[in-house]
Amino acid sequence: MQLRKASALLIPMALLAAACGGDAETADGGGPVVVYSGRSEELIQPILDDFEAETGIEVSAPRYGGSDELALLLDEEGGSTPADVFISQSPGAVGFLEEQGVLAELPDNVLALVDEAVRDDDKRWVGISGRQRVLVYNTDQVEPTELPSSIFDLTDPQWKGRIGIAPGNGSFQDFVSLMRTQVGDDVVAEWLDGLVANDVQTYAKNSAIVAAVGRGEVDAGLVNHYYNYRAIDEDPNHKGLNHQLAVDDPGSVLIVTGAAILSESDNKTNAEKLVEYLLGESAQRYFADETFEYPLANGVEPSRDIPAAPFAEVGTVDFGDLGDSLASTRELIESAGLEG
Amino acid sequence: MLGRVLTNPLAGSARAGRTLNTGHTTAGLWLSEASVHIGGNPIVESASLDITPGTIVSLLGPSGCGKTTLLRSIAGLQRLSSGSITVGDVVIASDSVHLPPEQRRVGMVFQDGALFPHLSVADNVSFGLRGWAGSSDRANEVLALVDMAGFGDRMPGTLSGGQRQRVALARALAPQPSVLLLDEPFSALDAGLRLQVRRDVKKLITQIGITTIVVTHDQEEAFALGEQVAVMSQGAIHQVGAPNDLYENPASPWVATFVGEGIGLAGSFEGGYVSTAIGSLPARWVSASPKTAGASVIVRPEQLVLTAGGSAEVTDVEYYGHDVRYDVTLRDQSNVSVRSLSPEFKVGDRVDVNFVGTSVPAWPA
Amino acid sequence: MAVSHGRVPPRWMFGHAIVLAAAFLLPGLFVLIRTVGLGGDLVETLGDSLGPLGRTILLSTTVSVSAVVVGTGLAWLLVRTDLPGRRVLRVLVVLPLVLPSFVGAAAFLAAVAPGGPVHSVLGVIGVVPPRLSGLLPSWQILTLFTYPYVFLPVAARLLAIPPSLEESARLLGRTGRQAFFEVTLPQLRSAILSGGLLVFLYTVSEFGAVQLLRYDTLTRVIYSSRLSDRPTSFASASILILLAVIVVLVERNVRGSARVNERSERFTPASQPLGRWRAAAFGAVGVVILFGVAVPVSSLTVWAWRGIVGGRVNFSRLVMPAINTAFVGTLTAAVAVAVIVPLAVLVVRYRLRSSSAISAVVIAGFAVPGLVIALSLVSFAVNTPGVGWIYQTLPLLIVAYVIHFGAQAMGAAEDAVRAVPDKLRESSQLLESSALVRARRVDAPLMRPSLLSGGGLVLLSTIKELPATLLLAPIGFRTLATEVWGSYEDGRFAQVGVGGLVLISLSAVLTWFLVLKRSEAVVAA
């Protein structure tokens, strides 16, 4: 009995210890690379297989999940994480981990593969693909001539009740964060209020907006560009088409998905090789052609269906800033009466 | 089958003196050609019964014979397929009428008591007294009748099996039903308890003088409780009569063996006697007079005695204390049972079997 | 009901209960420690999230009430009446439970939206369904997804109540309806309350459906601030857990000590003839199945069909996940029942105050979001000396499932223990020398219907669980839920449709063979 009581006490105590965090040794052990991927199996496994075949470096089956959930997992795991590489779909997740100080510095030769606009100033992450914010519209219900050139036009009465947004979604919040750095909080707040006053329709996520636009539930919506290509791929009769806003408009921002190496990784050399491979020609082509994203490595062109988006000109979301600013972005969105 | 009039030998002058003054107005019950078919299968076929007010009738039959279904159709828990049921002068079930159970003024005690587990004993008993003035007085009154005064605050889960059945009876009697139905009410009780509860219940319902039908598969119980006994098998009522009448004058060999131990013997008819393996027996014809010489008779074990020496052999002895049962193999290799008061023989003894009764019922073979 | 006052339970039961309590307290402790550690301010968070909290309470309350009505009504119709086809219907009505809520809600929305099957059908008669969002559709859809939590335990109870109770009430002057409300309903009380409580706690922790239907509840605060504002996220989770604990305690008070009739005989309940109500009853069951099963299934089928026609469906991908799902679901259900029954014995038979508190903790665990349970177990496993080996293994995943869904076995286990009368135990103790033989021959058959219904709930919940599976499963261990989620995130709806249909079929098969068929066999014996 005594023993059982003691062991029962141990558990909360251990939990207390858990909450204080732990630490572990790091080394360069070699062996298989462990990947935590916020990008789904369908969209990343072929590249990992190619990497294994070409380099002979083993990659164990990744842990797949939502980028944000995986970031929380990595944070809880701390020094005990088996992960070497983290591939994130959302800038917020990488920003969060950078803030927690669990990401390692990337080597300069890897960072040099991309434009400095799409890599971390502190060398903790590198962009591997880009998603542009666009206005998707229903071809039956919107005339090409009436399409706006700026998101600020969407508060105009002619768009009353016709626009869909996903205020709770990470990509919308990333986009608002960037917009704040460009035009300031007051203008952003005014714009959000204008949207609400203009009876903006809210959805849970990008794919829901694209589906709603396709079936004509709303006329147009602010989304990431590639969802519409997938929708067409699923249903050839899909009625949605992407519209790029002006290149200098906050509505045209490029959102970067990135890769990072964990500072606790005991397999850094191979991990670096994997990240380098993600920026190589074949992986970048895969992103461009299979997932309709923008390749970020210098010299790789987007798929021919997709209009160019020169990221030197369009704004990009800086992962590093997001960690701090997301909370206030959410407050801004919520104070406009939208569900952040 | 034709309806039979069951008469209570004690009805009339004697009744008034032993009826409790509890406001009961009991009624007669008349079943006319009642049939119940379930899923196309005949469960009860053309059952007819005529019960005079205040009579206790046992409905006796093997399990699956349809007796419970018949009881449930009287309660209104089962629809009649044809025929009719009348209580007093009200037709409660027929081709065109199906009075719901709650309007039949029929009380019923189930095998398991079916006390409401969430209600106290007192609340169980007053359950049927909604709208009565002085319902709690009435509840106490019937609880006292069943010897359960003072148990009103107890929950059913804390009662013994016998106590539960007493409360179930009190609950059924409380709203003064015209007819009381008991469905194997003592079968869930231990053997020792069963006898006591049975005696108490019989005393009580006789005192109240309510028309009662008891369903049982136990012949002893049917005889002990019923002033009249109706024997059922395979959905039909085969015979109705007072217990001694059934025992002595069974309508068929099947009834004879079902209502008591009976030894079937074959023989030939000769001038008022049937000649069998145990000798020539005085016979009385139950159905029509014989057209053939062949006959079968039923002999009760207590109508036989054994004497030492003879052509038969004792093959088994069962000692019961108050009497002894012998299995005896006759010379022609047929077997008979004999009841005797004294354990004078043992297995292997040579004996002679002698008939000591007055007569045996006989049927054409 | 006979109670073992003064009897002392075996020591191992105490030890077991203490370990169980520690495990189920883990997520709550984790959240509290994190809230304090990160400097979260409960009072301030509460002040900021009064709106979402109020909506959580409003939605959970209304959903619980309607799920109780629908679940109890269906149970009565499908157990106690002569409704044709009720054996098949008993399987069908359980199915709304099996779709992960994000798939279920998405399929439902797609069906009702323009271009969806329901919209097309209604369009023929000129009806345009409105866009679904807010409280009303959230309430309706969650009712459809949660009433099985009430249906299963109530149906199990109904199978165990002797028909003679209702019949006695009829003969004592009550109409059929009065007999149901005055006699049968009180017998169902504990099953209804425990089922309703599960619905309430499920709705409290629900995120997928309310997110899609844009009804802003407390879980939205927890999820949307999980990276950007962790103090608020954890403080909101603390508030959610406090709400769950309060509701569990209130329910315990309201329920009081349940009085269930003791029965040792088995019997087949009588069928109430529906007569002229048959068509109406059939219609009512049909409407529930139409909206709870047929509507989402129609969307899944449309998606799957488009993909099959377009050659974009990969069936072989689903084979291993289907096997994994069936395996881990069955194992979890068995483990959950096995660890919960001893606690139920302490609660029901020995009536220990402390064991009652532990069972409240077990039940409240159902309201903790799966993500929080997963993170708390990660934290425990990687930071506790000596238990690191369990991290990234199947046992830890099953521990997470049991903590998450043990509540669903708790009420059923208590009912099961009540079904074994103490008298019967004592008399059989004299006859059977071995406790094991007694448990198998005497106790098990009586406990079986309730245990199977509890285990069935755990099974169905486990096979659709997502967040804990994603974070805790051994790397490479894929389930149907994770497959469907992956496809859904990518917008590959064809694969979502096929995966969803496989999930539903697998659940139907498992429910039939492991739960319904066995409990019926017992009743019919």
C-alpha cells in the first residue's frame, strides 16, 4: 500500500518536472533522418523517397500532423525529440519554434540557394515553397472587368455580401500580420471594420472558401492561390478562377512554407543534406508542378499555368516577426467582430 | 369446447359471513371461445370458461401450453384473435372491443412481483389509487391485510422474496379490482417459503372473496389453491372441475397422468371389469360406452398394495418418510408404481400387486 | 439494492483506483501547471472569454437536451416496439457517432450547399436550403452526431427492464404513455443522465464542427491562441476543465443513488404493438437516419464517385490503416472496460466516497480536448525518469485513448455492476469455490449488455480520434482517421470520400459483431 501511494505521488511530481523542461546532449550520430512534417504525406513522401534513392541516406517514416500541433509537440518534447527536420506549412509554427529557441542555425550554402527575402535573418529557417494570396472568384457571377486591383476595394459597396474570408485561419492571420507592417494597425483595423460593415462572409478555411466560390455561395474570396488548382483537379467543372491583385498590394503577399533543423538533432549533417535537397531542382519542380506552389530556389520557374509572382516585389511574411505579432493580429481581427 | 358453469359450493349463504368489508364488488368472468394467434401460430384455441363471482380457479398446464397467454388476454396485455371475454356484464374483449388494461379493473401479480424499484412500498401500493380520497389509509389497510404493516417506508430492493410478493398482492388489491390474476406467483420463492406464502395468500383472497385466476404448472399448487381447476394443454382447455373431481374422473388419460401420478394399463373389457396384468379391475367408462373389447385404464399408486411372494419384482425403492414408493416389474415386463406406508420391501423382493381401490376410469383402447 | 456496508474491498482495488486517478488527473494537472508557469491569468481570461464560454454552455446544454430526447426515443422504438427492421436500424442509428466531426460536418455542409445532393434534391421542389452557420445548425448537427451516446446506454437499460413493470402500471390504471413516464423513465434515469452528461462533455470539447459552422465557443479560443498566446490558451483550457468538473459534480448530485431493479432471470422484452403509429414511428427513425447518416454519406459518396471516375482514388493505401484502426479500437475498448470495471465495483458495491470522486475525474476527462491529453502525456513520458521507453509506442497511445474515452465506459460499468445482485453473488460464492469461475459463470453474463454498450462507445470514439493519434502514434502507424484528415487538409475530397465510407463500414461491422450481436445473444438466451 505504502509503495503504491508513493508511486501515485511520483506522477504529479514528474509532471511538475516535465513542466520545467529538460535538456539533453546533442551529437552527430548519423543514421536515419527523422522528419516532422506539417506537409501531408501525399505531398512530401515522393521527394523523401527520391532523396533516399539518390543519397543513400535513410529517412524514417515522418510524423505527419498539423504544423501548429507539431510545433507544440516539438516544444513539449524539448531535448527528447527524435526529430531532426521540421517542415512547416504555416509561418506561425516556425516562428513559434524560433521564439522557443529550439531551432539550429542552417549552413550558409543552403541559405544561399534562395533569395534573402525568403530566408530567416538569423539563419533558423529557409523557405522551400511559396503560396500567394489571391482573390478567387466565380466565373459566372463576376465579370473580369469588375475585378479589383487592391484588397482595399473590397470594402466598396459593390462587393457587399459577396466576399468570403477565413479569419480564423493561419494564412489569413499571416497576411494581416504582414499588412500591419506595411500600412499600420490603424489602417488594418479600418479595413477589417469595413469588411464587416460590407457583410463579409466568414469560413473556416481556404478550401471551404474555394468550394463556396465554386458552387456560387459567395462570389469571391481571399485565399492562397493553389487551393483553386486542386479544386479544378478534383472537379473539372469547378467554376472558380484566381485573380492576382496588384503586385505591391498587401493582398498579393507571398506566404512562405519552410524547413528548419532542430537544435537537439543528433544527425545534423544528414538533416542539412535533406534540407538542401528540398531546395534542389527536382524537389522544387515537384512543388511547382504537383502542388501548384511557387518554387523558391533561385532559377526555378513556377508551373506554366501559374502567373509569375516576383517575390522581390511582392511582400513576404517574415517568420521571425510572426511569433510576436500574431497575438496582436488576432486581437485586431477579433475586435473587428470577426472570430479570430 | 362448450362453456362450463363452475359453481362455488360455498357461494350464497356461507359467503356473506366470511367476506371482509373492504368495499369489494367482485364480478364473474366469462370466456367464450377465446382464441389468441401470435404470428400466425395458434397459442390459445377456443378457450371457454364460466367463473361465478368469488371463485378461485387454477389454470394448470405444462409450460408453453398457452395458460399465461390466456391470462394476459384477460388482463388486456394480449389481444384476442376471436371469441370474447366478459367481466360482470361488461364485454372487455371481443372481435370489436379491446378495452385497454387500465380500464379493465383487473389486478395482477406477476411471477417476479414487478414492484417499482424506484418507489417505496407505500408508494407502490398507492400507485393504483390515484384520485382516491384517503389513498394512504387504503394503502395502510391493504398492507396490514398482507401482514406488511410498518413496511411502507422500505424500498422494494430491501425486501425478501416472500415480502415482495405480499406487497405485490397488496398493490394489486388496493384499487379493489373485480378480478385478480396471479401468474405463477410463488415460483420465484424458495420451497419452504412458498408453502407459507401460498397458505397466507389463499386465506386472504378467500376472505376477500374476489374472483381469482391462478396460473401454475404445479399440480399440487393448483389443487391447493383452486376451488376449481382448469387443465390446459396445447392451447386448449381440456377439463374443468373441482380438484377431487379431476383426480377421480379425469376426462382423458393425459389429464389423468398430468393431475397426479397415474399408471396406464391396457386390458380387455369384460362385464364391468377390465382385465389387466395386475388382475381384473372394476371400471367406469369416462366417455361413450364401449364399442370394442379393448380398453385402457388409469390406476393411482395408492390404489395398489404389495404382498410378499409372487411373480412381480421390486426394482426400485424411494423412501419419503411419510410413505414409500416402489417400482415393480410385472411378469409381462410392464412397470407399475405402488405407494405404501411401510418400507417393508427392498429391491429384488418377489411381490404380488393387489388392487384395493373402488374403481378405475377406463377408455376404449 | 443490497449494499456491502462495512465490507472492505481487496487492497489491489485501492491501488488500481489510485493509479487510475493519477492517470486521469494528468491532463488537468498539466494544464494547471502550464497556466501558472506561463503566467496565464484565469480571472482575466475568464473576463475576456465570457462570450465564448456562454456560447459553449448554451450549445452544450441544448445539444444535451435534444440528444437525450432523440436517443431515448429511438431506444424505446427500437427495443420496445414491433417496428419492422429494428435489428438493422439498431446498427444504423449508431453510425453518426463514427465520423470524425470535421468530416461529418464538412460532408453535411457540402450536401446542403449548392451543388450538393440535398441541395439538388430540394431544388427540384423549389426549396433553397439556407447556408448553415451559427447556433441553430451547430445545435442540430451536433445533436445528430451525439445522440448515440444516449441511445446505446438507454437501449441497454431497456433490454434489462422487465416488461412486467410497465404492464403492472397499465393494470393499475395508467395509459401506455403514463406507464412509460411514471415507471420506465425512472428506471432509465441513470442511463439517460450519464449519456446526457457524455453529450454535454463532448460538445464542450468539440472543435471541428463548430469551427466549420463558425459558432464561436471556448475551444476556438484554445485553438486559435495555441501558438500565438499560450497563457490565454492554457487558461481557457483550465476554464473548460473547471466547467466540466462542475457539470460532472452537478450531475452526480442530481442523479443521487440510482435504484435499479435486481434481476437474475433473462427474458425477451415484450414488443409494444405500434398499430397505426407504425408509419409515424418509422418516419421518425427515418428522419434521424436520413440526416445523421444518409446526408453525410451522400456527400462522401459523391466525392468518392468523382474520384473513382477520375481514377484518383488509391484503395490500397487504406488497407493498413483499416487494419490498424480495427485493432487499436478493439484493444482500447477492451482495456478501457477492464480498467474501469474495478473502479465501478468500488463505487457501486462499496460506495466509497473517494472512489466516487475518482469516477467523477474519469468522466470529466472526456471534456479535455484530445490535443491537451496528447501534450500532457508527451510531457509526462519525456520528463519522467524511467518511463521514457513508453514514448512513441502503442501503449502510450492506448493510455491516451483510455484517458480520453474512459468516461464512456464508466456509466455503463456502474450499470453492469448494479446488474449483479449482491444476494446472487453471496449465494453463488457458496457454490463456486473459485472467484474466477464465479466471475465468468455468474457475473459476466449479467454484466455483459451494459459492458458491451460501454465498450462499444469507446470503440467507436477511438476509431475516429485524431489529435492524440497524430501526435502519439508510433511513427508510421496510420489509422483511417489520420488518412481521412490528411486527404482533407490537402483538399483531396475523393480520397476523403472513400476513406470516410470505409470508416463508416468498418464501424458498422465492428458494432454489429462485437457489440449488438453479443448483447442480443445474451438477451435472447
